[in-house]
Amino acid sequence: MTNSNDIENKMTTLESKTKGIVDTRVIGTVSDHLYDGVTEIIDNARMQVSIYVNAHASMTFWKVGKYIIEDMDYQTYSAYGKRILATLSQRLTTRYGKGYTYSALTRMMKVARVYNDREMFAMLSQTLSWSHFLELVTIADASKRLFYQHFCQINSGLLIS
């Protein structure tokens, strides 16, 4: 037969064992909230870094194109100018890796010709990627290009096809 002291001892033991236990549903809710808050901070930071890197990469490519145009002037269209550009491409590729092929340099020049205002390009590069610019400069009609440029800005970076 069980006496009252045994029951009291068992109850005391049970209470001491469960004192540190918290309802797992509460922990889950607090943990989810904490997780959501931290992931939002990280995601926002990554987005800001991405925008910053994209804008500076685009501006660098634009500056390279603009510099080549200004330095080589009319020679960019001559056979001599094409050889200089090919040599420049080889040297840049050796130093910086891919991204500076002959065709990449000519695309940089084309973007710099079409978007020849530095401030305007800097502003646009905050919302458009380099890929957008490469697509947009293929549109010969300036009003159509402007339409698609606005379309891309409004739609946060949808590429035109």
C-alpha cells in the first residue's frame, strides 16, 4: 500500500523535473519570430549589396566604354583601331579574367554611345542591370528603347526578350 509520504515524494520529484520545461509551442513561436526578423535583415542587406555591386559594375563598364571612345575617337572603326581594341582585350583578359573580350569591349562602347550622359546612366544603373543595358541598346528606335527602359524599371528588372 502507498502512503501519503510516498505520493508527496513522487509529486515533489515530478515538479522539480518539470520546472525547467517550457511549452514547446511557445518556443516555436518565439523562434519563428526571431528567425523571420533575422532573415529579413540578412535578405535586405544582401539586396542592398547586390544593388550596390550591380550599379558599380555597370558604371565601370560604362566608363571603360566611354574612355575607349574618347581615347580612340574615330579610330575605333578602322582596321588599325580594331587591332588596338583586340590587343587591349587580350591584355585586360590576362589581367582581369573573362569579361573583357573584344565583343564585351565593343558592347561597353555601344552602351556608352547610346547612354552618353554620365548622370543619367548612373541613375539608371541603380534600377537596371548591365544585361538590361545590353538588351536596350539593341533597340534602334529611341522612343521604343525609352518605353522598354521604363518597363524594365517599373517591373524591377524583367528582361525584354
